[in-house]
Amino acid sequence: MKKKIVLAYSGGLDTTVIAHFLIQKGFEVIGFLADLGQEVENLDEIREKAKKTGLKKFIAKNLQKEFLSDFILPTQWAAAKYENYYLLGTSVARPLIAKAQVEIAKKEGAEFLSHGSTGKGNDQIRFELTYYALAPKLKKWIPWREPSFYKILGGREEMLDYAKKFKLPVKATKSKPWSSDENLLHISFEAGILEDPNSPPPEAMFELTTSPQKAPDRVEKIEIEFREGIPIRLNSQKSDALSIFKKLNLLGGRNGIGRVDLVENRFIGMKSRGVYETPGGTILFHALRAVESLTIPKDELHARDRISAEYAELVYNGFWYSRRREILAKQVEKSRKKITGSVKLGLYKGNVMILGREAAKTLYDEKIVTFERDGIYEPAKATRFIRENFKKL
């Protein structure tokens, strides 16, 4: 009997060729497509492509709600940014896709898992650390690390020739001079013309955001209300978190918000240039910080901030299902439940401005902080405070 393998499958050139190659190697291939909010072809068309390619089965799952509630929001509550800029759009997606793959493999009785990530990138680590964490006994067959694959199919031209030879259902179009990956949180661009860190990204490349220079010449004002860190209202209209987040993507996109151009340090040991668009995620990040500034006590907030960088690095490096990341998440969970309130924001040409914030259980007391004479804080008390802290020098 043929050995079953679950392949992360999109129906594009790479995964179509990989799927066919695996079939030629004697595998029974089950293709899995995770809908994480990316623009995808008609699922019926992808299913037909899978059938023509020879896949035994094609499975698609809409995981957008789980992606937001269990991956995006916890990372935002942790105020996690990798190397101060990257909001981890791809990093948080891979463990969810891999988790769903493992579940399908167990249900279908598959022995192997596979993905199309390259041997130089971070994604291979994120996929496979998840495989090991959730199903250590399942075997892996990774094309881009198998000489029998990459020595024959090392580039797009060779893949197109392969697809033509076996009459595979792919569109033989000219490649964009960069690669991209999209989901609900962001779209990332790398490789090709972006490999020169001294060259600006071409404007034609961006897909989710208007150029800040061409964005509206007026401030767009919005208001977001949170309950325990979860958005529940946008501009006074109550809605579910997923619907609100999608609207934030549109609002941020038309105002040129969320572009990042970063030379980052990959876990595997090399520097890489990535360009990102994260419109809704950028707005949400600023909004959460504004409300929590009123509702989370100083020591608790600073403790959270001290773990933010570690949390981001764990997620970036693929350790979503590690014990350490889960411990940090529990610490963050205590704080995020205090993020209840609302924030007014101004969106303008790539900028997110805080126009106001309020919370029923605010820790901010204007009577204490005021510089006016009728304040209740006695300035002379600062003398003793300074003397006590002098002893720590």
C-alpha cells in the first residue's frame, strides 16, 4: 500500500509540482489548504487542480476565527514585535497550519507530513517544530531539503518545464520579481529585487495599503472599544472581533498604515530583508497600548514589557508550542483581562494617532496628577521618596 502524506497545498506552481513529485515517489497525497484570510482562487478550481494533479484528496478549512482568537490576539496582548518592528504575521500563521495538518494526518491515518518551505527560511522550522511538538511519531518528507527534488527542480524555470512535461494544471506566467505570503494579519514580501537592502521596494508591489503620499488628505477618526482585550465595538457598532479586524484592515489600508521595511535576523543564522504590510494589526497594536495604559498597574505592565521581546523571539523562531511560550502567555493572560475601555484614533497618511482613551476602571486620577494648586498630592512627599531611592545607588 502507498504511504499517505499530508501536504500544505495551495494549488500554485510550487505545491502542484511538489504534489506530483511526491506521487511519483510513491506517496498517496492529501492536499490541505488553510484559509487564514488570504486571497485564494475559487476553492472548486483548486479542488479540480488537485484532482488533475493526482492528489488522493483535497481538504480546505476556514481557520480565520481561530487564527485571530488563538494566535493573533495573544501575540498582540503580549505587545510582541520581533526586533522592534515586525508584528509576526507569518510567524503566528505557520503553527496553526501545521497543527491542522497534524489533525488531518491523524484522522486520515497518514504517516507523513510535508510542506513547501525552502531550506534557507524560517518557515521550515516553524512547521516542523510544530510537527515534533504535536505528533513526534509522524514522519516528514521535505522537498526543498531532499537532493532528489531540489537538484532537479531548483528554480521556477525548471518547475515550469516539469509542469509542462507532465501537463500539470498551472498557469505558466512570468514570475513577479519577489515572493509574497498573505494572511488575515499581513502580507510579506522578500527575495528577488528586494535582496538588495539599499534599494527601495517598488510601489507597484504593495497590495494591502495605499501609498501614504496618496492616502486621503484628512484625518480619519475611529473609536474601538475593548472588553478584556477583545475588540467588541468599532465606531459604536457592536460586532464580533473578526469582522472588526477585517474593517481595521480596510481602514488602515486606505490610510497607508502598517508598512515596514526590515533587515531581520533569521533564526537559521542569516540576515534577510523583508517588507511587510500589516494595516489592521498596526492599528490594533496602538489601540491596545492606549487602553492598557489606563488599566494595568505599573509593575504589572512593566513586567509584561520585559517579556515582550522574548515572547516575540519564541514565536518568530517557531516555538509556539514550547513550554516557555505557554508560561509567558499565562502571565500575559492575567494582564490582558484588564484591557477594558475605549480609544479614539486618528488615521492619517501612515500614522496612527491617539486622540483619546477612557476606561471605567481607570487607574489614572486627574486629581493626583494635576499641576494645579487644588491637587491632592503633596509635593513635599517627594523629598522622602528621593532620599529612600538614594540608598539604592
